[in-house]
Amino acid sequence: MNSKKIFNIVLLSINVLLLILCTVCICYFTKSIQTLSVTNTRDVNFQINKIKQSVVSIVAGLNKDTGFRSGDVEVGTGFVYKRGGYVITNYHNIKDKSFFIITYDNKKYSANLISGDDKTDIAIVKVEGKQELTPVKFGNSKKCNVGDNVVAIGTPLSVYLKDTVVTGIISATDRIGFGNYKLIQSNIASSPGFSGGPLINSNGEVIGVNSFKSTEFGSEGLSFSIPSENVLFAISKLEGDGKVKVPYIGVNFAEDNFTKYGIPNDSGIDIKSIDPNSPAKEAGLKEKDKILSINNIKISNKVEYNEILKDIAIGNVISIKLLRDQKDFEIKIKIKEYR
């Protein structure tokens, strides 16, 4: 046998060996990926089933004893955030309404409003006679990203459909134009009954409170949630002071097409009116003034204005840059509490 034939045989043997090794590796990694996928699915299922035990249905406008209507009957959702039966929900679910709670095990309980806030739309409710409810774990909404998988649990339409689970992804993390503060947007197929329920990340942590679904302009799939950082901020204020103290200077803004449709606007925000006896009035602000920035932070809409003021302590002095009669100037205003 000449050297050329020997070389070809050796080369063929090496190729066969490499083919066998590649086949073994592919089978191994495919099996590993399948195992990982099954494990992840089981983990998610476990987390969902666990957190469902913290979710409650809220029935408002119906007498809990007689079953007769005492107003417009509405169904919403809440979840336990602290041991002792303390529940978080949207304030609009229960404001000025009689209501009661139905837990995951289909039991009905009386509940009392501890405190609530219109601006943040967060309320704390105390469930009576049910102390062993398990609280949720909060995640950091600042760490969520567009494309992250999320789950929502709620009570659409009626209590017959309580603990309905829907899935989706985060569409935007700092959406403005649909409330007083920035919101998380997702494509979860929610309904009004999901309002007040948890938005959950893949770690089983609550990163938001589902607030509402927009159907403006015939849109679908636009669900909005209050970020957990704002929820925890509201909880700390409601537990400490019984209310969220809102920083206030007393200006009201004009709504134009830039604001309504979110058109980029670098020219500030127009003042429509000024409250009498307000810090803004005392400082000399006028109607049709344009606020360009607060403490050197540019603003172009009401949400950005609210986000800046939210983090400023009442009693502090802020510097506002204004445009009046085509001239820029700065003015100092002392923040007061909104009453």
C-alpha cells in the first residue's frame, strides 16, 4: 500500500470520527436545551401558582351581606403586599364605594380602606379576619427592559373569571401621556378587571400595578402599569403620613397637539392658568409664561414636570427657567404641599 492510499484512509477515518463527535455533541446540547426549557417552564408555572395565592378580587358597589346593588358594580384586582392582610390596589377601584374582598380560595371577606391617593392611584386596604395571606415580593422596575416577558393576574368581567393569567412582553418602560407619572407599557391582553393587579417578571417579582388599558383611537394591546418604584414610594407615604404629600407650586398647563400626540417639543410647556394664593402667584409667574426647565432639567410635558417635583421635598426652593415675551429668565419658588 503506497503512502497516498494510507493518507486517504487516515483522512477518511478522521472525518468519520469528527462526524460521530459532532452528532454526539448536537444530541447532548439539544437534550440540555430541552431540559432547560422544561425547567424554566416549570419554574414559571411554580411562581405563577405561588403568587396567585397573594392575588385577591375586589367587588365594589355590591352589598357584601345582602348581595343587592348599592351603586354601579365593578370588579377589580389587588394583591397582598404585607403580612396581616394588607392589600394594594388602584384607588379608582374603591374610591367612595362599598367593597369586599374574595381571596384565591374563593372566600369572601370584609375589608377597609386604610388610605388612598388620587395622583398615584394607589390605595392600601386591610382585609379583616384573614391574617395568613402571603405577601408578594417586589422587583426593581428600573431594571426591566423592553422585550422582557411579563405575566398579569386579574379578575376580568366577573369573579367567575378570577385568577385569570395572561402573558406578554414589555413594550416600553417609561411611557408618558397616559397619566400623571411614567408608566410601563405591555401587550398583555388585560381588561378593566385587571386594574389593581400585579405585573410580574420572569423571577416571580411584582414590577408594577396594572392600571388601565387604552382603547383610544381603536387601539388594542396597549396596557399600562404603575412601576413598582412609584408603588413603593406611594406605600411609604400612605403608611407614614396617611397620604402622599404632593409638591405644589400652583400652575396649570395648556394642552396642545404637541402634548396630546407626544410630538417632540424642545420649547417648554405653556402655563394656562395660575392658582390664586399659590407659590407660583406669589413668585410672579403669569399666564402664557412658558416653563423651560426646573433645576436645569428641561421639561416638555406635564408628566416630566410631575416626575421632577415628585422627588423634591416640600419646603425646598426650586429654580424655574421661564420664557416670557421672547426673553429667558429664572425665578425661585418655594415648594408647598398640595391641599
